[in-house]
Amino acid sequence: MRAAVLREYNKDLSLETVPEPDCPEDGVVLEVLACGVCRSDWHGWVGEHPRVKPGQIPGHEYCGRVVAAGPNSQWKLGDVLVAPFILSCGTCPNCRAGQQTVCADQRLPGFIEPGAFAEYVAVPRDFNLARLPEEISPTLAAGLGCRVTTAWHALTGRAALQGGEWLAVHGTGGVGLSAALLGRALGAHVIVVDVVQDKLDHAMSLGMDAAVNAAEGDAAGQIREITGGGVHVSIEALGIPQTVNASIRCLRPLGRHVQVGMPVGHTSHMDVDMAAVYHGNLALYGTRGMPAHRYPSLLGLITRDKVDLSPLIAREVPLSAAGAELAAFNGPTPPGVAVITDFQS
């Protein structure tokens, strides 16, 4: 099968012919119909993700059709499925409590084992998978990837965002724009923050309440002025010190900050304004992924036309363009995300 393989950090992915994956006893092999290109892939591509090593096939935001099923699989040939990027064990105390994102024994295609920048991907523990509703295209499903699922869990499973509250989203890339769209669907007043005016204009065209260009001054101060004292919930979607502190400082007393952007490599440790946390009685939440059992709540929101996530998809690209899409994350990116839909060129 054709696959895009990481051979050297910060170099174009190598298009290679590699063996097709074996089918896990408790899982399936999927023919990959679409796979999103994510900033988390970029962290591995530049060598900052501690688990991603040369020889890895990236890709963790995939949708596919079952072409082989193990003896312990619940799925049938031809089923079209979507996967969370964390494949939990289902039996540890965290999983039994419904918190699969902190499973003690995780499987991570695209990071530790071969991912979906390929024609086929093996998926063990297929009880984590969800059937894709007919109303949702594989391209959109891959675009949901980890960005929409992570944003949904951040807003509803961590921050418990309520209708009528103010929400700030710092960074309007894939996960940030997802959080803004979902926040609006939940009835919040949404402020988007970025340094790329085109991305702010794009978000405003989708119905956001206000936009702040952080390149033009104190973003937190502007947000406090807009809201008359600060937002109730703030999402940080980049994982860098400037936006982390802006997110914390823009909160009103008793506000909730959710760390969605992944601090990794040189941003793993950073200076954080803990005085603002202390004086504001703020709550800081971390989040990563979404428990698999929450897929129906998210997919149902989409199929009932409560939110339109199609504006997330900026372009469909061939497998050969995956490396260029990763390199684009080295600088400010245009609005929307890329999804690989052609695995033959």
C-alpha cells in the first residue's frame, strides 16, 4: 500500500510502498477514505512530540471503510467508521468511570503505531469506533478529527459552558474554530482571538460576536472591555505562553480556562500568571481528546443541523501533499483545515 512516512524531522514525508497492516483480533483494518492533517502531526514532524520517531506513518484523524475484521470485532465488512485518536483499554478504573481520555493503557495510531497517512490502517480495540451517520461525509468526519471532538469535550465535559455565557477562543486554527462554532451552537457569546486577520474575518463571517487581533495590543484587556469584566470560559488553542496568559487574564472572577493547545517540546514548561489565577479564584482545566462514548452526542448535534462544521474544511489534498501541509504549520496558517482524500497521488 502507499503511505507517507516520516524519515527525517522537518523534511518532506517519504511516499513509499509498505506492507498492508495485519488485522487485530479485537479490531479492524480500514480502507482510509479521508484523514485530517493536524497540528499534533506537526509536533511529531518537527521532532518535539516525545513519542513520534522516524519511520512513523502519521495520521490520527481518520475515517474509513472496514475491509477486514478480527474474530473479536463487533463490526462488519463495509461499515464506515470514525475513530477517536485515543484507543482506550475499556477495563482500567478510568475507563470504567467513563474517562477514556486518561486511560492507563492507551493505543495511539499515528503517534506510536502506524497511522492513517496511508491507504489502510489497522485499528485495535474497535469498541472505541463509532459508525458514521449517512448524513456526514467521510471528508467532514476526518475534519472533525481530534479538533472537533477535543473542542466538544473541552466545552461540555470540562468547562460546562452554559448558554448566555461569554466564551473567548485564543487561536482560530482547526480546534479553535471548532470551539467557536460549537460554543455558538451551545448559545454562548463568542469572541475569537488571533494574529491573522483573514482567520478572524472568516470566523466573524460564521456568526461570532467579536474578534480581537492580538497583534494590535493587549488582547485580554480588549476582551475585558468588550464583555464588561471578562469572559466566563476561555479556550487556549495553541499551547504557547502568550496565548495561555492572555486566556487566563481575560477571565472574569471564577472564570474557567481550558488548556486545549498542546504544550510540547520547548513549550512544555512556561511562565504562567498564577497571581491572576489566585486573585480571580480561577479554575484551570486540561483536556485531551474526547471519551469514545460521547460520539453520539456530537454526531447527533451535526445530523440534527444544530451546527454546521463544513466551514472547517478548507481544502482536500492528495497524500503527496501531506508533507507540505505539515510544513505550513511553521508559520501563520490560512483559515480552515486540510483533509487527505486522494491516496493514489
